[in-house]
Amino acid sequence: MNLLHDSNVPRALLRALLCIVILTAIFSGVGTVYASHYTDRIYPGVHVGPISVGGMTHEQAAALLSSITNNILEIGLAVSIEGHSTRIALLSQAINDPDASTPLVSWDIDAAVRSALTVGRGASLLVNMLSPLAVRLTSPTIAFPPSLNQSQLESAVRNAFPQYNTPPVNAGFIISESVHGWNVTVTQDKGGTVMDTGKLFSKLDELLKTQLTLLPIELSVHEQAANISKADAQALIPNIEAALTAAPYTIQYATMTGYESWELSAPLLATGLEVRKKDNVNTIGFTDTFAETFFEPIATQVNVAAQDARFAFENGRVKEFQGNHDGVEVDVSATRVELETMLGHTEYPVELVVNETKPSVAIGDINDLGIKEVLGIGTSNFAGSPANRIRNIKNGATLLNGILIAPDETFSLLFALRPFTTDNGYYPELVIKGDKIQPEVGGGLCQIGTTTFRAAMASGLPIVERRNHSLVVRYYHDARNNNPGTDATIYDPAPDFKFQNDTGHSILFATDMNETTGILTFTFWGTSDGRHGSYSAPEVSSWIAPGEKQIIETTDLAVGVEQCQHAFVGANASFTYTVTKVDGTSQNQVFTSSYRPLPEICLVGVASLSAVEGNQTQTPSP
């Protein structure tokens, strides 16, 4: 049927239909051309936080955001209380090991830019034709939230304003023993001054999310009365006397061979009693310091950590090199409550409360683990590292060696390496924080993160979370072209490095550390599904000069003594991670890395700090 000559069809309707067809074709054509023009760039109208990134490539957007955030970190945060002002340094700089150089505020620039590039792009051809124009009209915004290291920020503010950091003091007891019995007197309670640090975090978070800039923040302080008054404590003197008279108290723990027991004597108890509020009722209990000191040797004697089975792949088969066993841990909090309840009574011993834990990997039929072949290998070079850094790398590699990653598990590197304490085998490094030099555990962790990242990519595994180190560090340069860009940082509590085991079988994490050559090698064993992972050599799009030397006064060094952190050049780099499936199809993921420049920073010992804000004789330019 010919619609144009059909008398039953109104000519006006035909013209309208024809116009719609023509306009749709034109609109689709314009959309297609427009989309093709921005194949490798972010569509106009897209923002990351408050910053417009439309029309930019991945590298250009990352470089812009890196420049803005670096400027924020360099300038620092101005904080004032009742007319007293100071500038809080937002960077901590390690003297010997750049791994411990960390910002107190950070952003995931690479993830934000990758999200910006996906705006307006989808699987549908129609969506891809129409979305670019819609994006320009709606101006969508990609969230760019800051990660705040709240504990270090709060510590920096409290150290900067010690006059406003005077917690209230509860009334307490002074207890002595005489021939007539126990003498109990009560100390006077005292009010304190408390800073509103909660406002600091909320205001800082708001400024960075909405404006991506820092303005001076005024903190308020308020008087806070003691929680326990002198009258509260005096009313409980009879309870104190009864508790001391009934001592000693026995704590017991049943073992396979009998009972272990510990005694709490009256003289020892007298050193650790205080008034406690429980359900709004005053009672007596232990001070936190006393409880920690008393239970520490008991926990040391009883605690046994659950141990996973560990495996190695040798001569074509999996073999066990560490058996599994259950764990036992003293529940200090629950035992403390039981013992406090018994104060004044000695009818029966207090049972030690323990929690039993099971290993996550037990020895079973190891042939069912699906560990048959090498999935991928990652390497890095730590040659020339200082002694404590090498010790930390070795400790981390030992903790990872032989663990199993279950099918579908999202592996967290931080979780596998915690806790970052000297008791868990880690060594400290000296770190510059403002005008102070402090020891901090963490050197070498990025060597572990980088090597794991490269092994995961070589195995073709999905990368769930990755952040580059904040500085260009020679240990992480890619061996193929000596460029930065293929590293991954970890720092407790964030950022973490995570990948997913989507192979359908367990993955064996094997580590090897050659201290002679300085080569760290991580190998993932499992069952291959035919995929192949690879990543291109990183390319640097720009280098950034470090700027002029900074001098910071400190009272931590002898007068005239100088201690320096050397300069770091900044850079913007990128590389492509490719996973090729057994059917020949492939997926590409671009990773960008933005490294901030860092001038040489020197602490110089002085007798007393000058009144210059920040104590810097040379500050970075905005």
C-alpha cells in the first residue's frame, strides 16, 4: 500500500510522520558524530565533585584532580579556637622509607575518572546515540568523597591546642593499709575543657565534597563536668572496704590436664579501684589501666591464635607445610565483668571467659583444592632498602606465604597482614608529622601491595580496589621502561588493595624473597580457565617539579641539628590492564596514577618554636 497516495490517510499526518523520521535520522546522526568525537574523552557537562572534566581524556582529568588535591595537601588545614590559630599539616613524611609517607586526607582519583568516562555510555546503540546530548543538558556529577584519617587528624589538632585538651578528672580513691585495716580517702573531682572535634570532620568533609577547597575551620570548646563527683565516691567507701576485706579473689581456667589459676590480692586490688556507672547506678570496678595490666599476662599465657593450614606447590603436587589448629582467646571484657561482680564476695572462684575460634582453612583432601598450575607471577625490586624496610617486607611475605584464597572470595591485603604492630613482626620508621619526629610502623607495605597487584593482573583477576602510592618511588618503577605507574599502596585503615578470585577454584598465594638480588616474587597457583592477564608498560604524560626546599623548626632535635626528607618529583602516569578470555575476547581497564611532587623538607632543631604559623620559613606556593 502506498501511504502517500492513500486517500484514507490525511496528508498532514503523513507529513508529520515524515518529519519525525527525518528529524530522528538527523538527531541520531548528530548524536553518533558527537559520540564518536568523544570516543576517548569524557562527555561535556560531566563533573567530578565540583570540578568540570568534560572534554578531557582520562589522563587530563586525572592530572587536573591531582593538581587540585596536591595543592590542598601542601597548604594544609587552618584551624582556630577562640582566636588562637594554627595550620595542621596534612602530610606525614618518612625520613628513610617513602612507604610511610602518607596524607591525612586522600582521594581515589583513578576510580572517579573511570566513572566519569562511563557516563552516557552503555550497551545500547540508541543510548549511545542519545546520551551525549542528554549528559550536556543534565550536567551529572560523579561523587568525589575524601578519605579522612580521623585518628591522626584529631591527634594533630589536640597536639596543636594542648590548652584546650584537658579532659575532666573523676573523683577517685587513695587507699592505704594500716594495722587497723584499710584507710580510704576520696580525691576531688575536677571539670575539664573539651574540643568539638566532630565538627572538624563534618566541616572538612563538607568543604572537600562541595567545593574541593579548604577554608579556615573554627572549632568550639565547652566545659565538661566530671562524670563521678566526690560525693559519688564517698558514698561507695563501704563497698571499697568490703571488697578489700573479702580479697583475695581466684580466677580459674579448666585445661585438658587440670586447672590454671590466678589470684587477685587485696594490696594489688587497692591500686586499681574506681567508681563506675552501670545502668545509671554508681558501683565500684577496675580502672581500664589496672584491668589491662592485670589481664595481659593471663591472656599471654592462655591465648592461642587459630592457625590456618598452609600449603606449598612442589614437584607437581600440593603439600602441607603448616597444619591447622583451633584458637583460644581470653574474653577480657566478659571476665572483667564477672570479677567486678564478685567484689565483696568469695563464695566461689571466677571462671575465665574464653572464646574459641576455628581456622578458615583446615586440612582435608588437598587434591580437591584445584591447585594445578601457575596462574600468574608478580615481581618488584626492593634493592637498596633500609634494614627495617627489608624486615617489614620479609614479615609481610611470610604472613602471606601459603595462604589459600577461596573461590569467589574478595581478598583484602590489609586483612591478611594485620595487625600492624611490633608484636606481629613489624618494625617502625621515623616519620615527620608537622614539626615532630615520631616512630610509625608501616615501612615496606607498598612493596607488598605492588607485588600483589602485579601478580593479580598477571593472573587475569578482577581488581576490586587499588590506589597508587602518593609519591614516585624507585622501588616500584616498572622494569620494562623504568617508569612509575604499576604500584599499589596500602595503609591501615585505608586504602586497601583487593582483588576477587573468580576462577571457581582455590588460589594458593606463594611468596619468595631474595635478599641478595632484592627481588620479591609472588606466585598465584590454581586452576586456569584459559584466560590470560597482561598489562602494558606505564607511560608518563607529565612530570612535576618538586618545588623549593622547606625548613621547619622543631624542638625534637638538638639546636642547629638538621634532619631532611629528600625531594620527590611528581608525575601523572597510566597503563592498560588486559584480560583475554579463552574465546579470544578481551577486556581492557585503564589505570591512572597521580603522584604528588614533594620538596625537600628539613627539620631544624631550635630552643623554642617561633610564632610563625606552621613554623615554616619556606612554604609551598598555592
